[in-house]
Amino acid sequence: MIPKIMIILGSGSDIAIAEKSMDILEKLEIPYSIKIASAHRTPNLIREIVKQGTDAGIEVFIGIAGLAAHLPGTIAAYTPRPVIGVPVDVKTGGIDALQSIVQMPYPSPIATVGIDRGDNAAILAAQFIALHDDELRQRIINLRKEYAEKVKQSNEDIIQKIDKKFIQNDFLRIKDLEIKKPIVVENEVSSKNGDAEVVIIVGRQTDMATAKKVTVILDRLKISHDTKVVCPIRSNRKFTNYVKSMKNAKIFIGISSNSSQVTGGIVGLTDRPIIGVPCTNENGDDYMLTTVSMPPGVPVATVGINNGKNAAVLAGEILSISNPEIVGLLDKLKDKKINL
Ligand code: C2R
């Protein structure tokens, strides 16, 4: 059986993080391959593994590495397939590896997940593949229900058992934490292109400059898109209704500053992959950490700060798994950049 995902570790010492990925892939019943190769120590081996893997039919690569983690970027140099990067905490809490992986130049994005989040890398890879595999999509939905169930269970296992005199937890109407889903009023929020494949949500008007970079590249890749400025904190109902009304959306791109509520908000409303573009604010603070550091079960594929163009290229790479025409258009984009 040809595997769909290839995991490459920079060293055998990264195996504990790869085990988190493997546990998820086993649960989701996705065939995968796993290899150890280093961009620094064995560059030729990386090239061969990645080229041969791509030719054989690998759909998504996962690169796991610590320190100056150039491994995922090197994988991306040899394949048109999407590459997911997992930074490993070896030194500096993994921040060195995170920065090396996420801050890739255009047009070579790495879909970066949080430090040591091998589990989220596998879920993200599965989400990419599920765009053309409905049975896998259902298995992902079921897996996410397990994470939700765990929250409920913790209330019973931990909170219910606390024995303190002044705790009053039984004053709410909901008794068993079985709450109804919010009522969605479809088409309450207008969209220019309700059938769009890629939906771009921007948290505030100031970040529209980054959204513009996304749309310019999506147009070149002939990918349909819709953009909305809507904040999940200031206009929660509108935000929910907009996300829910975009029924054909295959990928969401969230563009956001501060606490990255946009990407975090979309995650709870869809099982489709989410790309996060962290922005800088007026003081020059950036919000990469608040975008990428998602808990297990809910990945956000983070690209570099303000790098809207890489978000679009990543969306193109994901969609190109089942649409070879986009591979050709991506090639043109890359050649053009090199010729500049
Ligand atoms: P050793 O334990 O083998 O010394 O490796 C590995 O991923 C590992 O986390 C220590 C750390 O170095 C990382 N490494 C890279 C690369 N190759 C190895 N970041 C690379 O090519 O990017």
C-alpha cells in the first residue's frame, strides 16, 4: 500500500514527538511512512526521500525537528506537496525551532503547528487529505468529538469531586453540560462569493493589507475566494453565521492580531483546515505565538508574520493534491519569483 503521509524526523531523538503523530494516524487509519534524515547532516538523503516519496504518491509531508530546524523548509524545496512543520523543544523551549520553521520566505510556506504538537500535525495532514476523502472526514469529526468529550469528563472527574465549602456550581439551568448548538441564521451576513473554496476572515480593517496579499495570489492560482472583516469578540453572531454559511469552503484563512481570536474562533465552527496569518500591531508586536500554540485536537496551520502570500500558496498546495492544474500554476509562480 502506498502511504499518503511521510513523517521525517531530524534525529532519532525526536521520536517521542513522532509517536504523537503516529498515534493519531493509526486512529484515523491513514497509511504513513516514517524516516530519519537531516537537512544539515544528510541533505542528499532528504532530497532523495522527498523526490521519490512525491513521485510515489505521498500527499502530505510532516517534518519534525528541534534547534535550527531547517528540515521542513528543505523538504519543501523538493516537493510541490504541502509540508507541515513540528518544532521540537530541545533548547530555548522550542522557540528557536518554531521561528526557523514558521518564518519561511514566499513562495515556500510551511504549515507550522505548535511546539511538540506531533498530534496536531497528524490531524492537520488528515484534514488536507479529507478534502477529497469523505470517509476520512467523518473519522476526523469523530476524533474531535473525543477531545470534546474529554472536557465534559474532566468536569465530572475533577470539578465535581472538589470538596469546598463555598463552591456553588449547581445554580445554572444546564445540568449535564449537554448544551444546544447555537442557532445559525444563514445568509444573515452577505458574501460576495457564497460558493468560494477559500474563505478569508480578517479580524479588523487594519489587517486588510495582509488579506489583499492572499487574494492576489489566489487569483493567480485561479482559486475562488471570499473575504470578510468580522471579529468573533465584537460581533460573535455575525462571525458564527458567516463561517457556517460558507458551506463549500474547503479552507479557511484567518488573519488576526492580538490574541488571535479569529483563527481560534473558526476552529470551533468547522472541521476544515485553517491557515493562520499572524499580524503585527501598531507597536510592532507580532502574534505568531497566539496563532500557532493551539491545544491538541485543534490545529491552526500557521505561516510567517504578515505573510498573506504564503498563506495563499499553502492553500494552493493543499488544493493541488486533487487538482494537478494548480501544481502547474504554482510552478509558474515559483519560477517567476526566482527570475525576479
Ligand atoms: P541530535 O539529538 O541527533 O543531536 O539532534 C533534530 O531534529 C533534533 O531535534 C538534536 C536536534 O537537532 C535537530 N536537527 C535539525 C536538523 N537535523 C537535526 N534541526 C535539520 O536538518 O534541520
